Amino acid sequence: MKKSIQIAGAFIGVIVGAGFASGQEILQFFTGFGWMGIAGGVLATIFFAFLGMNLTQLGSRLQTDSHKDVIYHICGKYLGMAVDFIITFFLFGVAAVMLAGSGSIFEEQFGIPSMAGNIIMAVLTILTVCLNIQKVISIISLVTPFLLIMVVIISGYALSTMGLDFSEIQKLAESQTPAASNWFMGGLLYVSYNIAAGAAMLAVMGGTTKDEKQAGLGGILGGVGLGVLILLINVAMLVKMDVVEGSPMPILALANEVSPAFGLLMFAVLLGMIYNTAVGMLYAFTARIVKRENPKFNIFAVLFGAAAFGASFIGFITLVGTVYPLMGYLGFTLIAAIVFTWFKGKRKAVERIGSGVVLKQ
């Protein structure tokens, strides 16, 4: 159970930087649909748990140390080759987005030049990636409990100080510009781009244990944890639409509403979220190019980290606008392949049971 909880914590840790850091993601994919956004959150929870279970179990079964084996297993040789290439590219892209995001947060909170934030995050990320995978998973898992506590406090405060009625909330929510045409597509698209970002690290995490049930339980718990976070943040933003409306970083706006000191604490947690995702992406990218046991792994980690740092100067908003939509489309391909593989496995299991019954007769 301890290993499953560690995998779950790391699963949440890898996803939160790309999917939660600013709060804009939850606002655009869920809150913008008003109360129906809660249904989108439930849908996302189910998909995260199902996909997390499958990817960690496949990683465990194949004992993989990179996403390559899992992708080829679920997508086949030719589609697998294309998906493998695209995922590898996106791992690097998301790492660059996270470094750029850290610079933006420093600039937003303290007025410090964004380059300072980029440098600090790049150095910390590279140093962490040079550790072994067990230590990386342990470090990534650390921020998850703090994030859950902070979100529970923010949600509790938001509900207890709610100053809008239900019709006002719905009206303000509908005035937002959502990222999809309806709540159902919003939930699917959100899972899609996040799973495209997290699939590689999920496979690697599953490969750290030979117990498929242990790995699968970690994936389920991580998916449910992500769902709880989505629902709590979504509800908090709904009842505080008058506070978050127009804010570039809604989560930080809600935290500052509690108190300036709490806002500062949330700033630290946001950085931790971005750090987690940056570490997960850079580790998975480096492990795909160079085996972890290769003596030159750390040298390549430094080189790739420096390259991501260089790419981060393209700008946070530009990178997000380019990388995330493309990831969403890739995510649908991945989700379809995972669901197909799961059904195929279930069918084979039924056929084996049927053959066994015939043989007994």
C-alpha cells in the first residue's frame, strides 16, 4: 500500500504543474460551464483513474524504464513510432513551459525579472533529475499532501464566505470563455492533454514495481486524487467568481483573499507544483534518449535541461498556446489506444476462461 500511495502522489505531482498551476486551466475547462462543470470534473476523475491504472500496470508488466515499450505495446509498430516521437517532443516542450512558468510566477508575485525564476527552476530541476528514479518519485510525491491541504483550506474558506447566489454564479461563469464547446468535451480535453503530458512518467513509475496490482492501485488512487483536486478548486472558483474573474492566476487570487501570508504560502506550493512537473518531464525525456544506467545519463540531463532553459525564453503564454492544444489531439489518440488495449485484454481473458471450461467438460 505504501508503494501504491507513493505512485499516486507522484502521479498527482507530475500532472499538477501542467494542469493546475495557474488555475486558468480549471477555469477554462470546468468553471466556465457553471454548475455543469462539476459533471465534467466527475467525468475527468473516472478517466484519470482508468488511464492511470492502465499505464502504471503496463509499465509494471513490461518493466520499462522509459515510455517507449508501453507506447509500442498499445499503439503497434507504425503508430507507436509516430506517437513515441511526438510524446518525446512534448516532454521537452512541457519542461520548457514549466521553466517559463516559474519565471512568470516570480515576476507576478515579487516583480523580479522572469529570468531569475527560470534559472532557479532550471538548476533545481537538473539537479533532481540526476538522482535515481526512486528518489525522484519520492521528491515528486512530497508536494502532493501540501497541495491537498491548501486546496481544502481555500475551498472551505470560499464556501464559508460565499457572497453570491446560485443564479449570479451561473451568470458570471457563463460570461467566461471556456476552452471547449460543452462540459463533456471540456472534461475530455482536460484529461487528454494532461495524460499526454503524464503518460511517459506514469509508465516509468509503474516500471519501478513488479506487482501489477500495486502499480494499478497507485494509478487509480492518483486519478481519484486529481479528481478531488479538480472538484474542490472548481467549486471554490465557482462560489468566488467575483474574485477570480479576470485574474491571470485564479488560485493565487483565492489564496490572497484568505490572507497575504496564505497567498505567499500558496506561491511556494505553486512553485513546488511547477517543479514537480518540470522534473517529471525532463526525467522522462532524458530516460527516453539515454538509458538511466548509462554513465552519461547525468551529462545528457544537464544538456537537455540547459536546452529547455533556452527554449523557455520563447515565453510562457506563447509556449502554452502552442504546446497544449497539440498535446490535446495526441492525448485522444493515446486514450483511444489505451481503451482498445484494455478491451482486447478483457476479451482474451474471457476467451481463456471459456477455453478452460470447454477443456474441463
